Amino acid sequence: MIDFHAHIDLYPRPDQVAKKCIAREMDVLSVTTTPSAWKGTSELVAPGSRIHSALGLHPQIAHVRKSELELFDSFLPATIFVGEIGLDGAPEFKSHWADQLKVFRHILKSCSNVGGRIMSIHSRRAAGMVLDELSSFPLSGIPILHWFSGEKRDLDRAITQCYWFSVGPAMLTSAKSREMIINIPRERILTETDGPFAKIAGTSMMPWDVSVVVPQLAAIWKITDREVEMQLNNNLCSLLKQHRQS
């Protein structure tokens, strides 16, 4: 199983969640919302496990954590994964748009300076702007658009740029999202939960709940569950290979 966007450090018992992911031999990208959280989250990663800790600064708190950009830069050489980063155009965060842009641009430039990173990117109500910024920093790395909800023109643009997408159970409750997935090349898709934020039936998702995406993708792609699992595993291998070759 692959959960390529989960906030393990924000569960009530992150150590237990990590242990269960390891026991299930899961591939997990444990994203962070602040640079100061990265070191502690990294300590949850046992040697030999397939949990990876991503260094992030979430756009929704960019205005209160922009002072941590120096800390971000100091940690960046130690990881190939960055996230959660991006922009959020929701009304409640628009007043901090200048700070969001400052932080996102700084991070993209920093990633460019170290040879590029695998980046899990937030783009709620800001897909076009996120794509504009990524185009301005083509050496920043490999973007994975987490829970993408942009318009068709944004989707087409991202596909043309060969960006990646991570999709989860909560996302697949939307007819628009299911239609979107039909158009995304299946070799550019990974699975995610966005737990504990994302919920199903009012309950926070756990990383292993990502398994429910498999039959949903099987129905969309008209293949078997096993074929979906093989495709997703191949995708992850391809992503890591792409980074190594960049």
C-alpha cells in the first residue's frame, strides 16, 4: 500500500501509527506543516522502513511560520522529499496571500538550488497560480499535486507538464474528481489519505485506509485490483528513478 500524503505527526499517537505502517510494509510520505516539526517526524522513521519524512511549510500557516524559512533551508540537504507546500486561495487565507507567495517562491528557489526535490503540493483554489509558480522554477524538482481540484484547463496544463498527482478516498467521493482521474495518465498517479485531516463518514482516515482507493481506481480504469496495485507500485519506482536521474 502507498500513502503518499499523510500527516503522521498530527495523529494522537504518531509513534503507534508509524509502527502499524511499518508492520503493514507500507510506503508512506509523512508530510509536515512546519520546518520545526520535521526533525521530530523524521525520528519516527525506523531504519529500513518505507516511511519518508517530507520537509514542509503549509500555505495556510505561512504568515505565522515564515520565520522558519531559514530552518527549512538548513534541513533541506538532508531529505529528497518536500511537503506540504503550495498556495491556498480560500477566502479565509487570501489576506495572507503575499506571505504565501513569499514562502512558496523561497521554497521553490531553495529546492532548485539543491538540485530539485520530490514535492507534495497543496493547490486548493489556487491551481493556476501554483502552476505559474512551478513554471517559474523549472529546476525545483518533481511536483506531485496533492488532492488536485483545479479546473479542466489547469488539469490539462499540469498533464502537459508531466506533473504527478496523488488521489485519496475523500477526493474520490466527488464526481468531478473521478472524471478528472479518467484524464490523468495512470502512470502519473499515486495514492494518499491526507489523514488525519481527511475523513470518511466523520472518522479521520488512517494511512492503511488508502487501500479503499484500489477498487475505486480499478472501476475507473476497468482493470483488476491486482493490476491497480502493480501500476501504483511501478509508479512509485518510476518517480524515485526520475528523481535520481534528474
